[in-house]
Amino acid sequence: MQTSGTFPCYFYNNHVVVPTCRQVGHSPVIFITTTLLYQHTDKWDIPLLFFITITLLYRHADKFDILCYFYNNHVVVPTCRQEIGSGQFGVVRRGKYRNLDVAVKMMKEGTMSEDEFIEEAKVMTKLQHPNLVQLYGVCKRQRPVYIITEFLEYGSLLHYLRQKEKTLSSKTDTLIDMCLQICEGMAYLEKEKFIHRDLAARNCLVGSKNIKVGDFGLARYVVDDEYTGSGGAKFPIKWAAPEVLNYMRFSSKSDVWAFGVLMWEVFTCGKMPYGRRKNADVVAMVQEGLVLDQPRYCPHNVYQVMRECWEQSADQRPSFHDLKTEIGRLNTED
């Protein structure tokens, strides 16, 4: 990324990235002014629109904090007032690109190996599937980076499951369909030879029509105790396959193990796998061949699919392609 000179404006993939203000009072003014002007492009050409926007931003340069992103002559403005989530990576805010809502992840300082992630993101932006959260781009004024992704209105699957537990716990068909949609997205990643490394309910998002897998590939670059094994490797312990715990060996089959744990999360409506057990105890259990118990309202045939995902040998686990077929048949069984 290159700077534009004295004004804090940056270029990313031949598009302009400019910061917007931290304070609520200025951001809407700049956004509304820019939007109104753009709607009258027959009267205002793009260079003049750009000049006016830059002038407004420059007058408040001391308050710049969040990125405003120009893409194809449209502006992505993070909505400063609305924080829609947070996690080990940082804060997530809602933003706007053209007429689309987007999510802007503002990474915490020191939470990522940023340069490596930016290179990986070039591949991730090309991954497109109805059950994958679309990554639109990565940009930065200064470290840490900002990640712009598709926005889904109901938030994380984990939150959704916990919030709707009373209505969802008895709807087996709905829960199976959730698992199937996630499996569809993972089968696509498997086909593209892309390893997720952090598949869990917290990293899937719920929209009005479907569920999508998100945060694929991010775990590789995170710095967090919950993701650190005894050898210093980064991975989510309670979702990790034996070969990950023992040898840090990641593959689509280790994602399959995590998918089995995710299915368990779905059928417990968001319970924590292994309860309050410490990571060290979970590692010992997995190495001994112990697995999660059958959830109370989970049909036996669904639990059998989970058990297949938890085979000790990676070679004995089904592929996501095979799981798609198997899960698709579950609703038709008695």
C-alpha cells in the first residue's frame, strides 16, 4: 500500500483508501454529503466529488481513526456508532458499500502476522460460494489491518443458537439444514484445497436466507493463548483433531474433525464443547480416544455422523463431499 503524500490517504489495488473520523458527529456529515453529491453525478463529476470529500476529511484529520474506502467510485464508510461484534481478532463494525451492508473488522494491534495475512487474502478474495462469507478486501492506514467482508444481519451462528435455543432445540430438520449448509461451504473449500483451521459456530454467520462459513484461514495468523498449543502453534484446542494436537498437521480432514464439533455445537444450541475443562484436559481426552457425548435432543443417526468426523485416524474420516451426501439423507430417514 502506498500513501498519497501529506494527507492521510492510501492506495490499495489502484483504489483510494481514506480514513474517516472517530467521532460520531463528523462521520455522518461526511458520508451524507458525499452520498448526496454522488447521486447527482450528472452535475458533479467524480474528480470534483473526490476533491470535496478529501477537503471535508482533511479539516478533521486529527480525528481520523476508521477507514473510508473508495472502490469503483463508491465509498465504504464504517458506521462508527454500531459495533456488531468482537473477538480474539478485534472489533467488528457495520459499514456501507454502494447499497450493500459490509462488516469491517478492525484488528487489534499485535493480534496478527499482518504481512503474511495480506498475501493470503489475495487468494481468499477469489473464493466465492453461497455458503462462504465473501471477503471484499484488506486495507490499512497504519497497523493493524482492516478487513472488509460481507455483512450478515443475524450475526454469528453461536450467538444465534444461544438466542433461539427454546425454539430451535426441537427443530431437528432446521438444525440438520444448518449443518448441511456449512458442509456445502466447506466442501467448496476442500475442492479448492483451502484449509479453514478454525471451523466453529462462532466463525459462521447467519443471514436471512442462509448460513455462511467465515474467517477461513485467519487462525493461521492469530496471536492468542486460546489458540496456542504446547509447542507454540496456533489453533483452537477444543476443535482440534489429534494430528493437530500431536503434530500440528492441518488438512481438510482436520477441518472435518472440527466440523463434527460444530455439529455438536448446533445440536446443543451453542454449548461449550467439553464444558469448562481446561485445554490440557481436553488434549488428554482426545489423545485417549474420548469424544463428546451425544447431545440430549440429537437423533442417533446425526450423532453417528459426528462420530465419523471424530475418527482418530484422519484417513478414516469422510470428506466434506461425502458428508454432504450423508447429511442430505438424514432428513429422509425415520
